[in-house]
Amino acid sequence: MQLHTNQNQNTRPNYWGRYESQQTVSLGALHLSPATNLAQVGDVAVFLRPLEFRLLHFFMTHPNKVYTREQLLEQVWGDWIVVGERTVDVHIRRLRATLQPFGLGSVIKTVHCRGYLFTNESSAASIN
């Protein structure tokens, strides 16, 4: 499975959640469009809350690396909001639950005592 993106790897969402690049990010059948804030698996639209969308977008553009809760808070939430580290856990749980019906619930792995890892090696490879 190969990640396809036309996006600069250093792109971060700004204060309002807009992205410097509006290019679609794809992984197999999973597609995210920052321009329209639309997530799709194949032809099916998937409802994601704004922070879940940003979190998934971050993971899809930064795969195969473990990120601590602190790093995710800095990269996804930014320094303009103060929340606890466990907030990340809540959003990861919701994101997994949303992706589970499509066989994508395991693309975000928990790495014990370290953080979270997005991997493109999952059952997502079999979805067309």
C-alpha cells in the first residue's frame, strides 16, 4: 500500500484548521480533501468532526512514525488552545470507531508508553 499525496510534508493547519495546500490526500480507498473538508472511503462520504479530520490528515501526511500525545497536540491542535493530553485519546478513539465499519479501524496503532502510529499496512489494502 502506498500513500499518495501532492502535498508538502511541512504543511500544518493554521488557527482555523485551513491547510496551506488544498490537495487531496489518498491512501488506498481513503481520501481526504482539505479544500472541501470531505472524507471518503471509495464513493462513500464519511462524517468526521473537524479535529478528527485534522488528526487523520496529519497522520496520513506523516505515516510510519510514532507521535506522542504532546507532539499531536502541538501539530494538530496548535499552541492556540489548551487541552489535556487525554483529549488526544478521545479523538483517536472516535476516529477509529468512525473508520472501523470500512475496515480501517486499525490504521492508527497505539504504541505502548510512546504514543500513536499511523500505518498504511492494514486491511485497507483490500478495499477498492
